[in-house]
Amino acid sequence: MKKRLIISLIIFIISIAILTTLCIVVRKNNLDPLQVDVWARDLAYNTRGEKGGFNYWFWRIFTEFGDLYGIAVLCVLMLIYTKLDYRFMIFLLGLIIQVFLNAAFKGVYQRPRPDAEMWWMFEKSTSFPSGHSTSVGFMSPFIIYLFLITEKNKKITIPVVAVFSLIFFIVPISRIVLGVHYFTDCVAGLALGLSTAAVFMALTAVFIEYNILQKPILPMIFKKKNKEED
């Protein structure tokens, strides 16, 4: 457990350092786009092609992994896989907390989004940090960590690690390509999500070490229901 806690602590410190730096720099720049934001935005706009083409649908579909519908589907899959044990409870709690943290940062910073004329999808909230990036910044590392330490079947673990590693990078990129976020919004979102994931990675290690809520709840519920019917 000690090794896992140290790894979680290192991830947390690095993520918080990145997030804090970006918060300071963005605020000092009066919430205006930084030079790196301008460079990333221009690169994305110059290479994305026409709206309605292949690139549009490619990025539009992948961005949904960080949206409400993608998260809802993932929660259902996690519930089925874990059978409602401690892993799902920790995952769900972390997911809820990262949503509130992102909303708090957005409320404090109130950074305007990029020019709406370049949007490839409609968004209502403010820009900093990216909510989609925060979500995948939490979900991807946490799920990868969860499968690496609790799933013994490599035929399951390897595809899961590969898919969520891809999602971790491709969703933030999609937000820039779709024109609804700056580069710094997405990096800050990843850092916020990753720092949250680090806390819940440590919590997972504690649950495993002290054998807390190890038994799946769903089978117990169905077993009790069957007994009552009998």
C-alpha cells in the first residue's frame, strides 16, 4: 500500500503544480488567450477541414466520452463490471466531486470561450477549465489504475488501458479542434481531474489494504430478493 500511496502523492503534487501555475498565468493575462493558446487554436482551425466532413464527425463523436451521455454509459458499465462494490462507489464519488470542483473553478474564473463563429458545437458554460478534460482527467487514470491493481485477466486489462489512454489525450484535443476551448483550458482540466483521481487512487489503496466493502452489493441484493420470493 505504501508504494501506491507514494505514487498517488507524486501524481497529486505534479497535477496541483500544473493547475496552480496555469491558474496564476491565465489570471495575470486577464483571462485572454496565451500565445500557446493562439498557436494551438490556429493549428486546429487550419487542419480540421470543413464542418460536416469526416474530421468533424471524428472529433464530435470522441468528445462525447467526456460529456454527460458518455459518462452515464461508462457509469453503467462500471456498475455492471464491479457489481456495485467499493470500486464503483469510489469511482462515483470521485466523479461527482470533480464535477463540483470544475464548476467552482469556472465560477471563479469566468473565462470567455473562443470566438463563437468558429464553434463546431454549442456550449453554454465558461471556458476555464475544460469540463470534458476534467472528466477524462479523472476517469481515465482512475480506471486504468483500478484495472491494473484489481483485474488479473490481462486480456481485459490491456484493452482497457489502451482505450482509456487514448481517451485521456483525444478528448482534450477534440475540445480545441471543435473550437470551444483554449489549450490552457484543456491542460488545466486534465490537471484538475488527475489531481482528483490521485486522491481516489489513494483511497482505493486504503480500501484494499483494510478489506473495506470488498463484497459486491448487487449479488447480495438479488440473493436477498430471491429468498423473499421463495
